[in-house]
Amino acid sequence: MSKSFYLIFILFIIVSCKTDNFYETERFFTTDKTTYQIGDEFELTAVMKSIDEKELRFYENFKNLDISFALMNNEKNVHNESWTKRSGVFLEKTEISEYRISRNNPFKKTFKGSISQTDDEIIIEIPELNFKQGLPKTDFDKNTKVRIHGHCNPINAEFGASLEEFMDVKDIEITVK
């Protein structure tokens, strides 16, 4: 009797916990331009849509929406090289906000950032995410693109859920003189 009670109790706790995921959502980035220069500011917008109404959960500082950058250059056979750290590693967990989305009511979050340089690196900075990472300046030429990667991490993933909630990548150019 007591084993059955504990089993039912544990099952009840597992079922009653609120879980979240990004399943069956279309996830992608948009930018205000496709080509940037050193000194430019940029807008990077994360967009998520769902055919059916769905609730998404994010930490208020967007710790669970990881953004990172890598270099691409098909002519040099460079694919996702010099990858930056993910933005979430620079943030602490905060309160959680919930967003109801659908096809006609997508989630949109715009981050403002800037592009600068040092002697050795091209610096991408997004102050809201406490993100400031460099890419090797020597790896840039006229064929180099910067690929923007995104990964959505469920706050309380359901048991056995896939955590591969990637966003479609977005390529931009940064002109280096």
C-alpha cells in the first residue's frame, strides 16, 4: 500500500510540474541590414512563430536565448570557425516571463548592438546580454560572413525532451578595411 501511495505521489508531482519547450515553433533572426562596417550599430531580432497558440517562457534577461557568432568563408572552406561564447554564459538566472504566441502574434525581441575593433579582433557587443566577444581580424576578407546562431533552452524541460531547440542561422557581412 505505501509503495503504491509513494508511486502515485511521485507521478502526481512529475505531472503537475510546469514544463516548457520550443517545439513546433518557427525560430529565426532578422537584422536591420545585411552588411555592416566597423563602428556600425545593429539591430538583431529574434522571432518565434507557432501555427497554434503556444506559451513560451524566457528569463527576463533572456539567459535561455543563447546567441553566438561564427565565421564562414566558402572560398577558404571555413565553416563555423572561431565560434564565440554563447550569450547566456554571461547572465544569471532571473525571474521568468511568459509570452503567448501564434502565427499572427509572433514573439519578437530586438537586441541592439555595435561592431568595433581592436588591433587583433572584430568585436561584437550586445550590452543587454552583457555580451562582448571578438572574432580574429586576420580571418576576415571580402568573402567572409559572420553567421549568427541561436539556441533556445527550455527553463523546465519535460523529462526526455530534446534540448536541440536551434534557431535558423542568419549570415551577415562585416566590411573590414
